[in-house]
Amino acid sequence: MGGFAEEVFCARLYAARLAASTGRPDAEVMDRYLSAHESRPERAEALGDLARLCRVEGQRWPLAYLFARAAARIPFPSDVLFVEFDWYDWRALDELAVAAYWIGAYEESAECAERLLAGGQAATGGAGPRRTQSRVRPREARCGGPRGRLTPDPRSPIRDPPGRGQRGY
């Protein structure tokens, strides 16, 4: 597929989403998301959607964790075409919190959830805020109560999403 790199990425991403929504086999959908990511590795959307697919469709928690962690490491891109701000603001970190919880990485899950809540970046509406808060409570139970705000470990793969001022608007 030729053309402007951002257009190629978007075409592949939307083809993957269409394949997922029409019930194509998971292997085909995953291959399409990976193809989208390979065409534009500086974008988080394909990896985030792949993490969500692994979480929702097959409860493949280790894979969901792997893809969400990679998506959460990607900084806001310099691209201008159809950048989905939510993936860089909160969605990748939210997917990581959920996947980390289900693989037993409760500290990492709680750290992600606390960062989302502290930054006001929890999903608005729906189950987002409740789900985010539910990631903090198990850590409190397992680790002897709340510890106040966490100071991020500099070795942590989790990064603070850029503020709106860093996007140029």
C-alpha cells in the first residue's frame, strides 16, 4: 500500500477495526492491527486496540499487558492526521491498568490507576472511573492500606501523557 505514511496507517487501522467489528477471525484481526502498527510505530492506536481485543475477545491477559505496555510507552506523535488523543491521554494507561491487574501485577495496576485519577484522566462516563478506582482498592487491601500519591519509579515504562499545551493548541 503506497501513499502518505499517515494515510497508510489510518487505512490499515480502520481495516483492522472493520475486520474486528465484522467478526473476522482473531488471528486475521491481530495481523491487521500489527500491520498498522508496523506502518507507523510512533502511533499508539493500533497497539491499544490490539490490547483491548486481547482483553475483550479472548481474555488473553499476558498479550493484552504486552500490547498495552508498549502503547503506554509511545509519546504523543508529531502526526497531524486523525490522531486519537484519548490513546495518549488515558486509554493506553487504562488498558495497562486492567491487564496488569489480571496478570497479578497489582502494584503496577494501582500505580496506573492512581496516575489516571490524580491527573483527572480517567475515562469520562460509563464504567471508566469506577473501573479505575477499583484498581486502587485491591492494592490497598494487598499492601496494607492507601499510601498517598505514588511517586513514579524512574525505571517504570509508564510515562505521563503530554499536557494539552504540548500539542500546540
